[in-house]
Amino acid sequence: MRLIYRGKTKDVYEDGDFLIFYFKDSLLGFNGEEDTGGNEVVGEREGKGSAVLKQAEFFFKLLEKNGIKTHFVERIDKRRAKFLKTERIPLEVIYRFKAYGSFLRRYGEIVKPLQELDIVEFTLKSDALGDPLICEEAIEKLGIASRKEIEEMKKTTRKVAQILGEFFRNKGLEILDFKLEFGRRKGGLLVIDEISGDTMRVKKDGRVLKQEELLGVIG
Amino acid sequence: MRLIYRGKTKDVYEDGDFLIFYFKDSLLGFNGEEDTGGNEVVGEREGKGSAVLKQAEFFFKLLEKNGIKTHFVERIDKRRAKFLKTERIPLEVIYRFKAYGSFLRRYGEIVKPLQELDIVEFTLKSDALGDPLICEEAIEKLGIASRKEIEEMKKTTRKVAQILGEFFRNKGLEILDFKLEFGRRKGGLLVIDEISGDTMRVKKDGRVLKQEELLGVIG
């Protein structure tokens, strides 16, 4: 198996037509503080990697059950799982139920914290550039995704928003935002990367849950 | 007359149902260097204010002649002009013929300098926030403009792009980008603010022209 990507929260190996993800114990944050919406590594906590993988498996299965196509194949052990290889689209597709995190920092006083949004946003996946926001016309003209693919990503993301929104509502929790990534495989799009506490923010009693807390909710 | 706004390149006074703009000699730039696409004052040059007003008058008349509704009423003297009062929409609507300036800084290596784009982008008008990019869903959900207004702004901006593109082509020049602002008046939208060398970038022989040089082109 060949290491093809060393990421902040996981390493990715290639295995024939599959990818093997190894989930690390690194914690994401913003300005040195732990924040599941953050984009920098702010520390480590034992068991975090296996907690994220447990969540990823759970959410991928939840989406598949609801008709969303994903790249998930199976979990191998506590820290590793097997996925279908795809041609990755370098975008993060963000669904914002409510205004939080970078959206508040970006637009300041014109938005109220936790104001209802229900919008899809795209950012260009680039650590060097700080994952800048990118609008649909630019995505198309820069050849990142076609108009048809943009529409499909938005439609799938809204469907995932319904599924996750309902799931957390039934648990007495509130999901504030989540992000998806997409890859091309055999002419169609699959939800790729992971879906876990690292890619969503869930609120309980006025506080955003940490990954391990989220795991308690799922189990 | 009451001073209602002190801006980087102009001061705005209220006069009944009209606004009076006083054009200053300040130069716009980026990182201390003169750049007509910049957003900070980097110096002053005598005659710059009157040059910009001459251009604004010229371009507003050019647009009006081509069926675009604007807030321009008349020039008063070398430095002042009269405009219709409107309810200003706090957006900059940017048309990018080619990739230049902030677009290149924002998206780095995935875009080639001067790559053809022909796209409309919106930024939120806020010096404090650095005029952040904002996509259509957010504009609508934050109540900045309605879906209908967004469509009208895009349509008008594309029409202005045709007019300006043809104008400069006929002069043997190339316009790279420009920005418009819009205001509401009596249920419709008008192009407001100014249209001049301060709000567009025009290339001649591989170099972006300064305001005074642009004036030579128009005359």
C-alpha cells in the first residue's frame, strides 16, 4: 500500500481500486482553540481517531440507507476503513442551517449569531489559500466542476441536510452546519472524505459538542 | 447641504431629493502601491478628482444612451456632480472579463493571470470586513437583496460589460474588470456611485492605465 496523502486528521493509502484511510488523534481548531469547524491542528487526544471513524461509519451508512451514494466500503479496524477511489473535486460544500463560525467572522455585524440560513456554500479546498469562498460562476469558468455537477452537489447536500437535520432533531440536538466533499466515479458523483464530528457542528444546551460527546449521542 | 458620508475618494452631501458628490484627489491602491482595483488610499495627486468626475460623467452618459438607468443627473463644476438619491444596496457587483487583482490573490495557482472568465461576482461593501465575497444564496437569506433584484443586477451588469467591452475594443484597449453599485428608487434599481478609472481596470500594451491616462482615451 502506498501513502498518497498525509492530512491533518487522516493519512490516505492507495490499495488497488480502493483507498484506505487511517484516522489520527489530532484535534482541529481555530486560533489555537478546539473547534470542529476549524482548519488547523491544535492538539491531540487519545481515542479521537477511532471515535471519528466510528462516527464516519455510522453517518455513511445512514446516508446510504437514505439513497445517497458515498465512497464508503467498510471499516477494517478501530483506526482504518476502506473506501472507493474517486476523482476528487477540490471543493468543500458547506450547508449552513444557522450562522456560526467562519460565516460570522466573514460577514460581521450584518449577520446575527445563529441566524437561520439554510444555504449551500462552496469553498475551494486549499490550505495555502485558507479555503476561500468560491461562487458558482467561478467554479464553472475555472473548470473545477460543470454546471450539472454543481446542481447535483447542491441537490445532494440539501438532501443530506434533511437527513442529518431530522436525525439530530430526533435526539433533541441541533446541527448548525456540516461540510461534504464529492468525487467522480464512473460518470457519477459520490460523497467522499468523511462525515463525522470533524465535519459538522452540533449543539446541545447552548454548547457545541466535542467529537467524543457526539459519539455518545450516536451510540 | 449636509455631509452624509466621508469616503476614500469622495465626500457625499445631501441636497433635498439629490446627492452632491465631491471628488477628492486621493489615489487608491493595494499594499501601498497605486492600483485602481485597490481599496486603500495610498496617496494624492492634483487633478485626480476632476479627472475621475469627467470620466464618471462620460460613462454614465454612455450607459444612459444604451438604456441603462443610472442615478446621474448633471455635473456642477470640476469637482462636484448631482445625483438622484436612492436606497443603496450594500454590495459591489464585479464583472471580471479576465482574471486579475484580488481574484488571482484569492484563488492562487488554480487560476492563470488574465485567464478568460466573463463572470459576475458580489462582494459585501464593508471596509471593516475587507469587502468579503458573498454568494447569491447568502445575499438573499441575509435580506441584502431579493432574488429578483439579484437577477436584475446580474443582467444589468452583463449589459454594462457588453457596452464597456465594445467601447474599449473600439479604442484598441482591453477592459479587465469593473464594479457597479446599485440603489433602489421608486421600485426599480439604478446604477449608482461612480463609473470611472477608480472602478475599472483597462489595459493598453500590457499595462493597466492610470486614471489620467484613461481620461486621454475618452477625450
